[in-house]
Amino acid sequence: MTPSARIQAAIDLLDAIIASARDGGPAADTLIARYFKERRYAGSRDRRAVRNHVYDAIRRAGERPETGRAAMIGLAGERTEIAALFDGSAHAPLPIEPGEVGAAAGAVPGWIAPLIAEPVEQDALLGRAPVDLRVNRLKAEVAAVRPLLPEAEAVDGVSDALRLPEGFPVEQSTAWKDGLVEVQDAGSQLIVAACAARPGMMAIDLCAGAGGKTLALAAAMQGGGRLIAADTIRSRLARLEPRAQRAGATFIETLLLDQNHEARGLERLTGHADMVLVDAPCSGTGTWRRNPEARWRLTPARLDRLVAEQARILDFAAPLVAPGGALVYATCALTDREGRDQVDAFMSRNVGWTAEPADMPVGRAHGPGWLLTPGHDGTDGFFFARMRRKPS
């Protein structure tokens, strides 16, 4: 492919990504993989260059552009070398017309900017994210893993975390294949630390998904006690079993719940849990470094639905906690509606609960909880809070 043809390929892909974001279709990575599967003439350098153009244009535009051409013209306005490739040659985009306007630059969509927690450095939400690992204490100590991953660096304040450059092929490493490490953002590891899980506990990961935090809880519990990973989506829970086998966390129980009837499936556990983690469905605003096109998918109506769902989950999670036990609420979101305000609302409608200070080595106190942000802490963005049920 010529350099100009790569620009046209990026425009074509951006058109598909914009339409998919608008209509709730496949993610950008899926569309890019399909595109090149159908164009095997494109070499690895072509694929890499086109992908970089696509993601540079996505990161630049906070609002969803009208077209892929508008997205790339916006980028070209800041990079003269790209503007020169709009030359109308074979397989190239037509020249940019006088007065033709590209997509505006911005970190976040305008409607959500005032909803994001005030301390958050919004421009930092779109930097490129590193690869963070958690050393699996069920199988290894940090000192034993470091020689296997000489490129890795320690993460200040997060004892079991190692950090690798963006795009590092972790799954090709011996450390990953042997279950010595798991891919997990350092901020996510701090949420598990806030759970204060210990051997012998009865703990529930209520929105477990594929089990990233469940596996970290298993390591904190040193394989002893009772740990239940619950979710309403069978395919997500199915991904946990092979991960648990590789990590040596075979004592984890899985529990498939019926959406909107979760309380019925959890009834036998009422009042028995020492700790319940609610890693709630959320807007994902804290993960935009890894998934910048998600900005184009989020709408005010979707945010309203998520906030209502978070409240609903908290209300059926609370009865599971034993007197004196803890409820940890977490989201990878940075809007106050999903974080500080959500916890305040829970506390106001549920008597007998108190918020406990997180006091973590990384992050900042924010209302009744704790805030982690890419700009301040170098992690993905998270809000979490630990609430204690009054002893009987």
C-alpha cells in the first residue's frame, strides 16, 4: 500500500467504526481485524500504519465525527505530512477542499465533561495505557518473577504490580503461561486491596465477569476460605474456569444468576458474607485510554440506565453481608453520578452502614470513597468505597 492508500484505508475503517459506535455494533478492534482478513495483500507494516492512523484519529475526537474523512481531515490539520497524502492519486483520498472542515479535537464528549469528577485531569484520559501485571501469590513472589520479565518495572504503592510497555506480548511469556502473573491494571489491584480479603473468609465477587478481581481475591485469601464468583452472563463466567486452573485458584465457586432476579439466586447466602465486592457495570470512562472509541458509544440515556442498575445491584448486595462485614463498591468510571453520589445515595436509603476511609498509598480521597486517575496516579480511572455493616 502507498502512504496515501493507507490514509484512505483508515478513512474506510473510521466510517465503519463510526457507524458501529452509533448503532451499537462491533468494537473497533473487531472491525479492523475483519478489514485486514479480507485484504491479505496488506503487509504487516501497512496494517500497523493504518491502525495507528485510525486510533490517532479516534483519540483526537471527543465527539463522534460525522464521517471517517472528517476524522482524518481533523488529524491532518495538525499533521502536515498527513494532509499532503490527500492527493487524489490511485487508492488515495481526494484533496482537501478549501474550507473543508475536519472533526473538532477534544478529550471527552461535551455533554459528559461537567459530570466527570472535578479532580480528574480530563486530557490524561486519552494517553496510551501500559500493560500492568499482578504477580500471583498463589504461585510466586515478585522477586522470583522479575528475572522472567526483565522489561517490567515496579509500580510505586502497589506491592504485587509490574508494569510493561504498551503492547507487550504478555501471553507469550513463560510467566504468564505458568500462571505466575495475570494482566490487571494496578488500580484494579488496589480495589482488591481495599477488600482486605483474608484466609478463611467467606467472600463474594458479585459482578465477577471473567474473574480478574476474583483471581486477585483468591491470591489474597491464599487459597483458603470460600470465594464465590457470581454473574448473570454465562459466557463471562466460563472464561474464569481456565484462568483459575492456570492460576492455581481451584477453590473458587461460580454462581450463574438470573438477570433481574438475582436476589432469588442469592437468598441462601443472605447474611453470611464477610465481604462482598460489587464491581458494578459502568460507563467505563476510566478506561478510555484502552478503549477511546467508547466515548462515541456512551449517551446520556445509557448513563441513566447504568446509574439505575448500579443502585439496584447495591441494594440486593447489601443483605448478603454479615453483621460487621464489608461491602466494597467499585467502578471503572469517573462520573460522580456513578461514584461519590451513588455511595451517598446508598447510605441514605440503607441504615446501619458506615463508610471507611480507604487510605491507599496511591490516589485521593473523594467523598465517601477513593479516586484513582490516569493523570494523577498512572492507573486506569476508578472510584471505590468500602462500607461496613453495623455489628449485631
